[in-house]
Amino acid sequence: MDAPGARIDLLRQLVGVGAFELAQATVLHDHLGQREIQRQLSGDVREVARRFAVQIVEPLINEIQQKFTIPRLKDWLSHFKTHVINHLNLFRDLSDMPPQAATMLAGEGGIDPEQRFLDYRVNVVVDNSHLKEPPIIVEDAPNYRNLFGTIERVVDRAGRVITNFSRIKAGSLLKANGGYLILNLMDALIEPFVWKELKRTLKNQSLEIQVQDQFSMFTLSALQPESIPLKVRLVAFGEPLIYHLLYLHDEDFREIFRVKADFDDEQDRDQETGLIYGRLIRQLSEQEGLLPFNAAAVAELIRVGSRLASHQNKVTSIFSHIGDVAREASFWASREKKKVVQPDYVRQAIQERIFRSDMVAEKIRGLIADGTLLIQLEGTRIGQINGLAVADLGDYTFGRPSRLTASVGVGTAGIINIERESRMSGSTYDKAMLILEGLLRNLYAGEQPLTLSASIAMEQSYGGIDGDSASVAELLCLLSALAEVPLRQDIAVTGSINQFGEVQAIGGVNEKIEGFFDVCHAYGLTGTQGVCIPDSNVQNLVLRDDVVQAIQQGAFHVWAVSTLNQAIELFTGIPAGDGSEKNSFHRQVLDRLTEITELLLEQKMTDTGRLLWIPGTPLDLPSDPRPPLPGQ
């Protein structure tokens, strides 16, 4: 029925059986003949147009093909030439033609003006032609779309989700192809589907762009772009813990990331570092419109860097902290209509930052001032000393004094640490107590048994405690109770100690000194108050200006000790001795231990605690009634 000849034969048959009158049949016959002529003419026109197009297009495409040696590009140009010749209707201007002719030339489907030349468009996914060096891409949000690219979709008027090749978008991996991609390792790990696909892509050195939806169970695009050869250097930065965990538990990680570099968060404080700080501050001022900093202000910022590094000869490498202080200093300077930032405004910025964050520290100082927290700041007392602790609130760290006390009696319970027995201490603190017992044996149990019942506590401490920085304070407090020699209460002490009596460095020394100074300043500086610190922490002193000024004026003091004997002489005012000198501190401790041992031997006393050592004296001691610690 589709062929014109068949339709005419059918018409004749219908006339023969009387289904059509002759006149009607004649009209239909003439109409079918005209359509046949039109169809043949249309076919002839298309063929002529095709041959004409071949003569024009083919030489142009051949000329372009000769300029390139890329096989795949030559194949694409061949397909392009064929497509152009077979779709000439796309290139004809139909606006000036009669509707009937335009419809005939456009074909049955017609031409969509919006999609007319879509097939000939070029989707430049990545263009690095302007770069003279390999590309360096920093990906701040390494999700699946941003890393691997995607195929965008749109919804047409009929509600259908459609797409085409022009909606293929590149991700950071493709943009960095031939160069370097930098990203945060932790961010890549927590994004859905990213880590597994990233490893696969890097191992295969091939990138596939697809739509990935974390809420979909199937591919959302009918397009399947060819995989793209990938040659990229991935630089992932993150915390050392993340690196070690992945290295131990992810075999692909070891194969992909073969080069590791550690970056220190501090560097030497020298002339070169000073120049670097100056350049960074100038760059920050130019980028953000801050006021310029004079040399003294830059020097003050370098001092802030040393404070953050807690070292006189180091500065922090984390410049974001310095940048925050610089911005605030510029604000305070501009508020007073200054044209240049001076060091006073840097100090003001630091003070304002402290003021905004030290509410807890201020409340603690208030509790000490009104007597709620008991701290003695003058005189002497047996078995009592001022220790120093550090509280870390995340954005603010401060020091505070804490009273330590010790009591000693006749018995064999040994040293009972109340924090440990109440399970409020950490493992480092417990280890320090065991070291302290070892030091006592080393000092006093060489020729006689070490028998005593003693307890040590940090008073008014209701939270957990950890660290070994209270070791010197606890030992001095215990020895004071044994020798019955009073300790100075106007001095606070911090420091750890080993089994040979050497005082060791601790952390937070600046905060501890400043915390005790603030309490003394509120109480009233007497000129004798101060802090005893390990000698090895002197290099870490970067104190506040008011503390430095008080030390220079003799209103406050900082003593550095390297041995237990130096600390004993500072707190007691009597020679420490070596145990053989009469009236020396160690002699008095030994005399007291001898007295306790003799009383035990005479009275055959037993105690509910543990016996450290009574050689040659069989005592029927009960088992330790104290509950075991976790893990024992």
C-alpha cells in the first residue's frame, strides 16, 4: 500500500467493482500521479544536493584530516563528514520557503531549532592550553561529583529526565590530568563512594565519568563516556594518625601513596623566619586590606609565634593563628584612627582574646580569693605544698594552683595515692607514682627497710587527673611529712622526676607560671612569691609582659632546679645532704623511717596495707583489701 503504483492498481480494481464512480476515480488518479511526481522530484533534489554537498564538504574535511596525525580524530572527522552529507536539511534556511516545500525538505520529523546543530557542538571538558606548567588543582570539597565529574541532567516539558554529551562535566582529577591534585585525606574518606573509587581510578590510571547518587541503586544516565587515560600526582595531607591507620589496614594505600613527608608545626626562630613572617603579614595586609605593620609590630607577632610554639628559639608554622591576631591588631589600630599597626595593638589583641575566653579561669581565681578553694600563699607548713595544673578548654589554656597534702603514720601500707585508689587518675599519673616509690627505695632503702603508711592527695580535686608534672610536688610534700620539716607556701612547684632524683621537663610551663602569678597578684605580691620549674623548661619560657615586668622588679620569681636536692633546699631552707650529715634534710627523713621501722619491730604491728620491705621479720599480714584496678 506504500508504493504509488500499488495504490493506483487498487483504485482501478475498486472502479471495476463499482466502489468508485469514474469521475471520482479520475480525480484520485490525477492526485496520486502528482504525488508520485513530487516524490520522485524530491528524491532527485536530495540526490543532487547530496552530490553537491560531497563536492564541497569532502575536500574541506580531507584538508583538516591531513593536518592531524591522531587516528581517533581522523575517525571522528570521517564520521562527521558522513553525518553532514546525510543530514543536509540541518543546514538549509527554511524560513523563506513555502510551508509545503519547507515541510518536504525538513522531512517528516521536522527540525528542532534548539537542537539543530547539537551533534556538531564541541564539549570542551577541560582546557589547559593557557598553562605553561603542569596544572595544580586544590580540591577543598572532594565529594564524588567534584572529584570524578558528572553528567548533568535536565527535565523537559514532558517531565522526562534527559541529557546529552554536552552536559558531561569534568572533575578535579581530569582538570589536574598531567599535573597535581591536592586534597584533604580525611575529607575524601568521609565522603560517600569517594575513597574506593579514588583508589580504583589511581590504580588503573583511567577515569570514567558517570553520575553517582548515594540514594540510587542504579546508574542514572544512559550515556557511557569512554574512559580517559589519567596521569596525575595526588597530594593528600592530613593527621599522622590517619596515615598510620590506613598504612596498617589498607593495602591499596601503601601501593598508591609511596612517598611520605612530615611537616613540623614549628620552625627555628632566626632571621630567615623573621623575614618569612614579615612577608606573610604584608601579603595578608594587602589581600585583606589591613593596616600595615611596622617592624616592632612584626617582632611582637613573632613573639606570639614563639608563645604558640612554647619555645624561645622556635615559632609556630601554623600561620592561621598569627593571621587571626594580626587581623584583630589591625582592627584595634584602625579603631583609634591609626595608619600603622604598632606593637601595643598586637598586645591589645592578645589581651582581648584572653578576656573573651577566660571566664572559667576568672571564676576559679574568684573561688580562691573568697576562700572556697583553699590555697595558702605565705608562711610554711608541714606536709603541704602548692602544685600547678593546666586546664585545656580547646581554644584557651590556663594554669591554676592546687593544694597537695601528705600524711605519714606507723604501718606497712606503703604510699597510698588517694587519686589512684578512688580511680580518678590516669595511667601516666599512676606510672609517676610508681616511679616516686622507686626513687624512695633508691634514696632510703639501701641499708634499712622502707616501711611506712602514707597517703598523698590533691585537695579539692573532683575531676580526673593525669600526667606526671606533679611528681616533684608530691615527693616534697611526702618527705616534708616524714621529716616533719615545713615547706614554703609562697612557692608553687611543677615538674616530673625520675628514679635518680633528676627533675624533668613538663608541658604548659608558661600557663602554670601565669596562673600562679594571677592568684598571687589578686592576693597581693609580697616579693617572695614565685614558681619552681625544671631547669630544662627555661627555654620554653615566653611569659606575658606583666609577669616579666614583675620578675624584673623582684616582685615575683621563677626558680629553675635540675635535682630533687635543689628543690628541697629552696622549699625548706636547710641543706639537703646525703643522709650522713647531721641535721640535713635527708638525715631527718632517714631518722623518721628508722623510728617507724623500730616501732613496727618492737610491737609486731600489722597493717591492712602492703609491706614494701621488712627483711628478716616474718609478719602475718592480711591480704590487700583494696579493690583491684581495671585490668588487674
